[in-house]
Amino acid sequence: PNPALTGAGGELRALAEVGQAGVHLRADSEGGGQLAATGKLGANYSMDEGKAAARLCAVNLISQMREACGGDLDKVKAVVKVEGFVNCTPDFVDHPQIVNGCSDLLVEVFGQEVGAHSRFAVGCSSLPLGVAVEVGAVVEVVEE
């Protein structure tokens, strides 16, 4: 998706450049221009559905990285940090396993050297627009 079109409304950007070599991105489980994964883990959403939602977030992050790099993903030097938010019930405790859906795809696409990252995964009582998972990332790109 186009970073200018992604977000929960308001004056938000899905992509913000930080200095000359850093990019901060955010993505939710939007697919095909609409929210593809809404629900709450521990209530009406399974572990597999949650991991798939996190993987879709990674697909959206990669799309934003491609745009930030002028179409050339080889300019991604490092995925520095991933920030994972899981819409869940108070008793749900498997946040890291859900966000693995995102982390695993980033390593699969970029390799261990570039794609491995630090990360946090937390549970939230709600997320914007009812999405099941939202992910942010800090990415280092090659300076032009």
C-alpha cells in the first residue's frame, strides 16, 4: 500500500525518514486496500490467524520499504527493530508467537544478516479500526 494512504486517519504517516539513513514504518493487517484481518486474539481469532495477520503486516512493511528505497530493496541495510502490537483479551499471553509471523517473513526475504532485528511484542485491549495486529519497524537504508 501507498504509505500516504495507510493509517488510522488524522495527520499520520506510515513512513517517516529519520536522518539520512533511517526509516520508521508502520503497517497493519490491510490487504487489497481494505482491512483483511480484524479480530481479537484469545476471543474470536486463532493463533494461526494471528500469525497470518502479522505476516500480512510484514508484506505491507516490505512494500513500504520498497517505496522508501525507490523500488530497490537491495538498499535495505538492516531491519533494526520491529514493534509488535497484538489486539487480544487480558488473559492472552502468546504475543511473541503472533509477531513471529512478521519477523519470520522479514528474515526469509532479507536473510539473517539484514532481516534479523530486535523486537518487542505487546498485547493491547484494542487497536485502530479493530485490526488484529499492528507492526512498526525501524529500517536502515543505504544513503544515496
